[in-house]
Amino acid sequence: MKTTTKSKPKWERGRHISIVVIRHLDSGKSTTTGHLNDKCGIDKRTIEKFEKEAAEMGKSSFKYAWVLDKLKAECECGNTTDISLWKFETSKYVTIIDSRGHRDFIKNMITGTSQATCAVLIVAASDGEFEVDILKNGQTQEHALLAYTLGVKQLIVGVNKMNSTKPPYSQKRYEEIVKELSTYINKIS
């Protein structure tokens, strides 16, 4: 029996994209991903629930991160430990994979990345934080290299925490980060 395009499930018709979000601990990766999910249709009651729980634990800024942190231990310690998936529909079916950022959970990061068609690499612009992560053994380089090695050839870089630069939202700092990352990414790809 011949399978036609119309008889295939929608996700098999070239309309599905899996995006893995990668980066080291404390870059704001889970918060950024949770915020994206909020903008793409998560139920407002869910956000309100996380907002209330986060405030009760004295971590009000974590409400978006907790959208993807399903394990109570993740919410309590503030770190994502297992991969999380979130799906929504635009002109494509989109699966967001929030991978682990901590070095102790690199196997989980690899699992999430191996399922992706593209990646979003979140880097923190905070003074000192970016410099540590871009070093030869830093997590930013490791995650970018692993993603490329696992077949992810499309990479979006999100520069986060621009409000923490001196001065806040420094164009010079942004351009410095873009230059440094572009050099490294071009070298590995």
C-alpha cells in the first residue's frame, strides 16, 4: 500500500520541529524557556499556580522556570535535573526540549539534544559569567560542540541577562559576546 502525504500524521509532513535549549546552570535558560511557553499558549492558571508556589518559597523570579521543572526537587533547589518537553502549535508543531545545564547532568543534556533538529544556546552576559563559560573547558563551548556532534546544525544564540551588564543593556558587551561566540561556532561547524 502506498502512503500518501495526506495519510501521514501531521508531524510527519515536515511540519514538526524539535528545539533543544542548552546552557550551563544559572544562565536563565529555564526561565527564558518557560517565558517562551507562556507566550505560546500555556494556561494562565498554570503560571499563576507557579507564581504562588514560587512566592511561598521566596523564589518569585522562578515562576517561569518552574513551568518546565516538573520534579519538586528541581523547584526546591532551583536547578533543572531531567529533560522537560513542552509542545505547542504555530504553522509547525513545535517541541521545546529544556535540557540540563549542570555538568553533573550532561548525560541528560545529551539525551535531550539528540532528539532536536535545532538548538537555542543561552549565554549569560553578566560580567565574569560569560568569560568563565567560554573558556576552553567551559560549559558553553562543551554544549555547542556536543550539539553539533549530535547532528544539530542550526543554532540560535540567545544573549540573556543583558540587564546585568555594566552599564545595563550594553551594546558593546553584546557585540563582544557575539564576536567571541561567532569565532568559536565557526571553528566547530
